[in-house]
Amino acid sequence: MQDYLIDNIAGENSIEALASMVAMSPGNLSSVFKETAGSTIVEYIAKLRIENAKTLLNNPEFTIEYIASQCGFKTAQAIAKNSQIEKLMTKNKFKKNHLLQRNTLYLKNMVCDRK
């Protein structure tokens, strides 16, 4: 199960769906996972997402939106609000990436509107 979660960190990964994959009840899967991994499934997924985001943040070419999508965060704002990640990236970097992406989209729309 841990290998699956590592390989599919960006996915939904609900306990119900995971339990169905291994033909267990959600409660039983949660108990067995906690016994073997030492943490709950939710805690484990959160840790994986944070570690993956920390790694991706080292690449200055990746936007916050891209990193969020690769790590299973629903929005760029969600990743920026995570206190462990926030320590690694300044708010300026977040704003710069977010504004750059927004301005790029604006310019693309202007070009398309003129055609």
C-alpha cells in the first residue's frame, strides 16, 4: 500500500478507494496500516505530499500550481498555506509565480481575443 501511495501521490487516495483495492473494509485497512506504518493513512499521505513538494520546490522552473498538482494539493494556495512548506518558500516566490502565471494567461487571452 505504501508503494502505491508513493507512486500515486497526486491522486485522490480516499481510504474507501484504497480499502476497495485491497479487498478490506476501510476500518480494517486503517488499523492494519497504522500497525505496520506507524501512522494513519491520512498522516502518511500528508507527509508524502509535503516531502514531494519540498523536493519540487528546489526547481525554480516549476510553478507553485504545477507543484501543487504533482503533490495532490487541490490549489496553489493550499500548498502555500502548509506551514512546513511555507518555511521553504518565501511569500514573494509564491506571489511571483502566481502573478507570472496569471499574467501569462491574461496575455494569451488577449492574443486569442484579437484573432
